[in-house]
Amino acid sequence: MSPARERSSSSVKLPPTLAIGFTGHRRLADETKCREAIRRVLAEWKARVPGAIYGVSSAAAGADLLFTESCLELGLPLRIFLPLPKEQFRNDFDEPTWKRAECVLARALSVEITGASETRAERYYECGIETVQQSQLLIALWDGGQGHGMGGTADMVHFAKEQGRPIVWINSANGAVQSFNESPDLLRDAEMDFLNRLPDPAVQSAPSTPSGLAQAWFAKIDESASRVAPQFRRLAAIPIFCTAAAAVFSGRGTFSSNSSWLWIGTILGLMAAALPVAMKLEQRQTVWTRLRTAAEVCRSCLALWQTPALYDVVGPEIVPELSGMLMSLNFLKLSDREARQTTLEEFKRLYRENRIQNQIAYFSRHASHSSAGVRKYRGIVWASVFLGASINVWIVLSTRGLSGFSLGRWKPELALAATIFFQVATVAGALLVVNDHERRR
């Protein structure tokens, strides 16, 4: 049974998350009309999203401030990018507008400085690019005209179009709303649904904090992957046993006038060929791959959870199938203000303790288990080969009258026994490969 079907309800779930980016003009003819249009679009998306939704924007004077203030008024969290350190960024504002910006910056989940270029224009351009890249949907308050310098609204809209990002264009001149690159799957994530339906972890503490939920989620995915792997290996071993049994029964049939042995051998041989398809081994392998990939990506996110600055371990463009999971985990980390209070030295210490030492213990434990498996299967292989070869030598010597003992009518049984021992050696060698003990060790 697929792990997704083992239990339909789970309390450990990552919320679907939508990051809405924004770009817009600094100078607006009618701020009131523009604010109303922004609020209307945001309210519509807030009603459509079943999980978490947050805004991604700079806090420049003009449209950016309208967007960030609208997010806060609607109760939407904010991730703010600044092209310059706050002291330099302030030079772009008059005193009343800066007070508004300060209020927004104080209430944002995070305020991050982007870019490292020397010129001011390049820094604003880099800030806009980062805003688009960290968003799944872009709202643009734009007059539709050409840009008047590097990093303007027109540049960001064109970049978002090239990236295939869905765009909601609010015409800053007349308030009309248009959409580009609409994606019907923007709010649907089949992989997140699959992962969310997995059974809860065996040992579960109440995930009352963002890091607690992320830890519980990882435990859930990791346990499911660990449960599926041995099930897959056990099932994969069944056709191997059938093949070996088919050889034994067919061998027995060659020394018997009873054709039943040959029929049984034929049936077992056909079963060995048909069982991988019947047991859906390929699909099970795919499920395990999906689970293990999700678990390891989540493990990496947790390992760097307490970095003083926000850091995306894996970008959605690397594993697009897990983009929903990554977006949700990144939002949980964004929401965990306490984790970001960690100093760099403290983070290094925690990383060594919680990541490096845990990995050493993990690999040592699995290496020990795999070494035991290697010893067991190799012992079976060598013992079986020795016994099978000994019987064959005995038969050859007896046939030539050199053993001092006539096999008589026992020759067929001894030949069958040798065949069985060689098949046991074959099966043990195959199971050593199936269980991947050599590589794991």
C-alpha cells in the first residue's frame, strides 16, 4: 500500500504558501486610487489562498510603501528587501514619508539588504530582481511605458515575464487590471498534497512553533521514507527467490519422468518475470525516491535554520517538484524571529553539534548494520559454493570410481542438492546487491 493511503488525515502539515512580490513607480498621480487598487487585488488573493500568504517588496517611497502598508492593514506578513543599508536608504525620503517607511520596517518579518554593486542604480536593479525571484506572483503598479533608468518597474515586469512568473498588472494611470502568464496550478501542488497526507511521525511533540512544525514535518517524511525502503527491498527479493526456485525445480525435472517438476519450474520462471510489474516495483521505487529527496532537502533546511541571515539552502528552480515545500519551509523560517537572533559563532557551534555529530553517528550506525549484512550474505555465499562444489567433485570422483563409494540411485538427489546450494549462493549474492550493503558500508 502506498504510504499516502495508509492514513488519509494527518495533523502535521505544511501550509500551502504564496509569496506575492511587488514592483511599482515612485511617483503616482493618484495615491488614493492606487492604494485602493492594490488593497483590492491583495484581498482577492488572500481570499483565494487556503494557507499562508505574504508580501515581498522593497520599501521605497511611492508604490512600494502603498503595497507594504496595504499588506500590514490586511494582516499579511512582509519580507522586505532594501537596495542599501538603512542609513543610506533614508536619503531617498522626506521626513514624513520616512516615518511611514520606518513603521513598515519595524513590523516586517525580515528586512534584508540585497546586492553588492558599487552604483546606486545597479543596487536598485538587483533589489528588484531579488524581489521577483523570491516571489511566485508579481503585482506591478505600472503605467505600461518604457523605463527611465536601470531597475525601473518596466525592467522588473519584463524580467518576470521572461521567467514565466504570473503577473497582475494594475495600470497606474486608469486602474485597469490585467494578468499575464496566468498559471492554473499556482494554488495547486500535487507533491505537497501527497506529502501532507503521509502518516504523522511515531513520536510527535506538539508543533507550536515554526521550528517545531518543521522538525515534525521532517520526522514524518523521514520515517515514511525509512519505512518504504525495506518494504521495497523485500518485495524486490521475491522475483529472485522465484528465479532460483524455477532453476531448482527445472533441474529436478530433468532427472524425473514426472513432468510436474518442469511445469512448476516454468510457472515460477514466468512469475519471476511478471511479479515486478504486478507488484509495481518501479512505482514503489519512485515513491521512495520522492520521499527520500523531500526528507534530505528538509534536513538541509533544518541544518541551516538558525543562520543569522535568511539563506535559501535549495532554490525552487533546482527541484521544482518541491517548490511548494521549500516555499512553505522558507516562510516558517522567516516567521521564526527567535532563530535569527543566533550569532554566527553560536550558529557554528550548533551546526557542529546538531549536524556534523549527528551525521557521524548516523553513518556509523548504518555502516555497522551494513557490515553485519555483508558478513552474513558473504558467509552464506561462500558456504553454499563450498558445499555445492564439494558435492559436484564427489559426484565426478564417484563416476570415475575414485571415491570408493558408489552413488547408485542417489546421484540425481546429490546433483539436485548441488544445484540448490549454488542457487542459494546466487540468491544471497543478489540480496547483498538489492540491500545495497556494500555501498552503504
